[in-house]
Amino acid sequence: MATAAIGDYAFEPKDTLDKFHGNQLLYIGWEDHLMFCAPLAFPFPPAMPFKAILEQVLPGAYGAHPEFAKVDWSKAEWFKSGKPWRPDYEKSIGENGLKHKDVIRFRSPGLTGIKGTCS
Amino acid sequence: MSNVFIAFQANEDSRPVIEAILEDNPGAVSNASPAMVRIDCEGQLVIRRESIEARVGRDFDLQEIQLNLITLTGHLDEDDDQLTLSWKQ
Amino acid sequence: MDMEASKKKLGLKERYNHLTRGLDWETSYQPMEKVYPYTRYEGIKIHDWDKWEDPFRLTMDAYWKYQGEKEKKLYAIIDAFAQNNGHLGVSDARYINTLKLFIQGVSPLEYMAHRGFAHVGRQFDGASARVACQMQSVDELRHAQTQMHTVSNYNKYYNGMHNWRHWHDRVWYLSVPKSFFDDAMSAGPFEYVVAISFAFEYVLTNLLFVPFMSGAAYNGDMGTVTFGFSAQSDESRHMTLGLEIIKFILEQDPANVPIVQRWMDKWFWRGYKVLTLVSMMMDYMLPKKVMSWKEAWEIYGEQNGGALFNDLARYGIRKPKGWEQATIEKDHLSHQAWATFYNYGAAALFHTWTPTEQDKDWLSEKYPASFDKLYRPRFEHWEEQAKQGKRFYNTTLPMLCTTCQIPMLFTEPTDPTKICYRESDYKEEKYHFCSDHCKEIFDHEPEKYVQSWLPVHQIYQGNCFNPGVDPTAPDFDPLRAVLDFYKMNFGRDNFDFEGSEDQKNFAQWHGEGA
């Protein structure tokens, strides 16, 4: 539906890829760990290897959780826009087919948060 | 029928108004919480000028209650003699 | 010459009719639709503007008289407050943080409401509608001013209140109330009054002001109780008008019903999302608690709103679509909201803390279905970490909902352990939402919300640094640069209440030493 307006009503989207200085946005959520209140937003260069997220980014972002050190990346289950998805850790973010403002989440089987409460 | 309600600041100006409402509306129930009094009544609630005047001993303009009003629900109708709150169904 | 002396003063109804009917006229050398050009494009059909009536029938003479009395009463108390060290009277310095949130998030909306009603007070074709909106415009300006005056007394002694106007346009969490009002202001006049007068003032404002002012009273805050109740006395009139507006529009033409219903769906949800801040204020920020968010929702939402929508059913109006979800979420909203501010307490302009033992017991009692099971372990873990000197702060910016702009903190209505993710594709771009209802609002008017100024995205685009800051410098700290851009007094306005200047000062003023 169009917005009811007194004239033409069309605007440039505020968050297109070209505005992020060579980065694209990627949102990442850790299932069952709501101590982190919401998924996180990151600006990444598309050529960055996916494994750099696991090795260099997420430890800083999620390391405060007592279970983060126990995450086994070889067993992690991934979802993209809510559907099962399998990233190739060796390939780049772009090569994994991730586009600007895509949302991915991972589940770490066996880890269910503080006292098993998904916190 | 649903309840209508009206709430006033708990102070000396409101006291005669609240007393008048409770007397004029037999189903009305008052609830006090910090600094305020809420009056609930099923279906309809009436505030009558004469009942307030009988308590304060002077002419009373019903619009004066706006000074101490906090909130209300229901359809409102006001003239010089009374203010009515009601639900139609 | 004989003149018949008037027998009796005019009655209320006659006085009101003279003001709103007798003083108006139809233009002759310009068509009415050119004089009032904004009242047709939204699709609302009005056949008889004279059917619009303020049920209080307030005339200008009475308006000025009573508003003047309210002001005298208010300022007498503000003077007494300042002369008697009113800032010391509150239950605890933690309480002050509710005032910070209020002046940062709510008072600027009062000012926006003043502007909004001034605008529609010019645009409506009917004189009684214009009079009512102009009175409300003056009321809202009064609210903004009295709140500033009252809070200025606290600003002399506590942090986090000195630059609220600057913050309102920039700070991440304040984009939630700001974008809510900007959305309403940029709509047409009918949508604006349905949004603000009906959905916000009538349906939701009780949830904001009544428990908050009662809470202020209970926590010894004489200043806020006074401005709050003074504003609330106007609010009763605004609420009544909100209901009259809806009845007026619905009774004018059956074609108006579906348009109004969609606005109710949208604006109930937009307003409810803003009240997320109020829920945590009630459950976590008041040291002495009055009622829980859940209880407030049950009384003012379920019972009171239920009665209202029951009554409106005769027009073919049903409850807003998000109603059931709000009812389901009442067990979770405040906990999830406070946990979010605890996460991002380094970037907030008020203090956060973990609930005390007494608080936790109160929360368990008020939230038997959710607090012990889901939220107590989270807060106790944080408490434990803080005791070891490792107070948890989330250092990565969150993903935001495109519509309400709140971090994606809300869980699925069917499962409070799963974050609710929704998305839409529009013209090659992806957009994300916290709920079905926020998604639906976007999907209906995507061109409006592609313009959302999402703070996290703006930061990553480099738009939230001070001029002259070099993001390529080797020692560049982006988060610190953003807080400088906010004009935050780093280390005083932010971080945990424990160890804050507010806490130390309050203890010292009460002779407990630093």
C-alpha cells in the first residue's frame, strides 16, 4: 500500500549498502543465550573470511558468557532468516552468499544458558 | 455492563466530591492508592452539582472538578447540573 | 432607552455553542477545501463538522481560569520544594533514574504534541475541533514547561538530566519515543488525532501517568507528583476528546470504519511498544513499588480497554490486532526491557542495577509464571559477576526493529526463550522487525519506514561522531566517540548505580558518608 500523502511519496532508503564505507551489515544471534538481550549488528567487509567471525569477532562479543568457551563450532547449527543453513567457515562472508542486512543465528547443542534457562 | 471510573487527587478539594459521588451512586466503590482515589461503578456514574454544594456550603461550578481530576473512562456528558459517565453497552 | 436586562447567565451548552458555532463562518471568496487542504487526502469523509463536540464544553474564559489556578497551585509547590531541599526527600537515589528517563523520553513528546495539535488545530474544517485542538496544544506546551521546571530542581543535584533536548534527537533508546511521535506528526490530521488523542491518550496514557505518579508519591517525589497530577487533570480532558473524536469520525461515514480500524491497529501497537520503557520503570526502577506492569496492564489495558472496545463494537470496531499479544507479553515485557538496559548500561544516560533481594521477592510474587523460571537466574548471574568485579556490559551494538526501533529483544509470543525475528523484502532491501505487528505496519507503508533513522545503522555509517573526529586514527574508539557525540558526561551519567556519583552524593547528604 502507498502512504496517503498530499504529493508524490517516494524516498531513498536510509541504509543501503553504499553508505557503509565498504562494509555490509550482518546480524548474528546466539540461540538459547538471552543474557545477550538481542541479536548483534556488525559491519563486515564482504571479503572477510567467515572463520574470522568465529575466531576474532564473537569471542569479544559473547566471551562474557560462561558457556561461550564451550561452543564447538564443528557442531554448531546455523540458521539464515530462520531456515537451516550451513556456512563454509573457510570461505568469505560474500562467498557464503550473505547479503547486506542478512540475519544468521547459531545454536550450540547441549548449551542451554545459565542454569538451563536459555539466559 | 462494564465499569466506568473516575479518579481524583486525594486532597481536601476532592473529599466532598468523592463523598457526593459515593452517596449518589449506590454501586460506586472507591479505591485509594498513594495520592489518588479511584471510584469504579458499573455502567454509569453521575456527579451532581447540588450534592457537592450541600457539602461545601457554597455555589459550586462542576467544571471546578477539573482541577483535581486524574483520569476517567466512559462517554462523558456535562451540563450545569451534572456530569455523567456511561458505557452504552 | 429600555433594554431588557438579561434574566440569567447563559448555560454551559449555550456558551459552548456560541464559541464553536456562532463565531465560525463559511468562506466565500476561497473554496473551503483550499482553506483546509489537508482534511481530504486520507480518505476520511466528513459530512457535518457541527457534530464534533467537546463533552466538557469548555469555553475560553473557563479554560484560562482553571488553567491559571492549576499553574498557581503547581508553582507554589515547586517553590516549596526548592526551598525545603525537596531533592533529598525521595526514597532512594535509584528513584531519580525514572525522572531521567522521563525528561529524556517523555517531556520532548509533550512539546511535539504541542506542535502537532497546533498544526491540526489550524487544519480541521470544524470550529469546535479547532478549538479543542488549540486548547490541547496550549496544554501540551504547559506540560513540557512544567516538567522542565520541576526537573531543573533535580538537575542541580543529580546527573543525567542536563542535556535532554540534545539527547532526544540522537541517543539510541530515545529514537523509540522520538520516532513514534515523528511518525504521527508526519501523518495526516485524522491519523494524527487517532494516533495521539485516541490510541495514546485514551487507550494507553493511564498506563503511563497513573502508576507513575502514584509511584512518585510513594517514593517521596513531591515535585513530580505535582506536575504529573497537574498535567493529568488536562489529560482527562484529552482522553475524553480522544473518545469523542473516534465516535465523530465513525458516525460520519461507514467508509471511515476500516481506515480507523487500521489506524487503531497501528497506533495501539506503536504506543504499546513505547510503553516498554514504562514497564521496566514500574517493575525495576521504583525503589518502593506501587503496582506491577502486569497489574497495570490488567486494570488499564484488559479491563478498561476491554470495556472501551466492547462499547465501540456497535460501530464495527474490534480490539486492535496486537491486543492479545500484549496480554501474553505482560509476564515478560519489563524483565526483558530492564535486562536490555542492563546490557547497554554503558551507553545509557541513566543508571542500571540488578534488583535487590527484596525486589526479587516482589518480582517472584508478582510474576509467578515467569520471574523465577526465566529471569531471576539471569539477574543473579549478573549480580555474582558484579561482586567479582566483572560487571557485565554488552559491548556490541544490537540489531533493531525497523518500525519501533527497539533492539530485537522481544521473544516469540509462544516461546519466551526464543527471540522473535520477522523480515520483509522491499525494493531489493531487507528489513527486520521484532513482531508480526511491526512487520505489518511496515508492509502497509514501506516508503515511510525505509526512512527510519536507526541509531545503530547511523553509527555504523559514521554519522554519529563529532565533526573533526578521525575514524581512521589508530587510537580511535568508536563507542567512546559516539558517547562524546551524545555529549554524555562519561563515567557520571552512565554505568551501574553501584559506585555512581548519584549514589555517593545521596549517601553523603543523608550523613551516611561516601
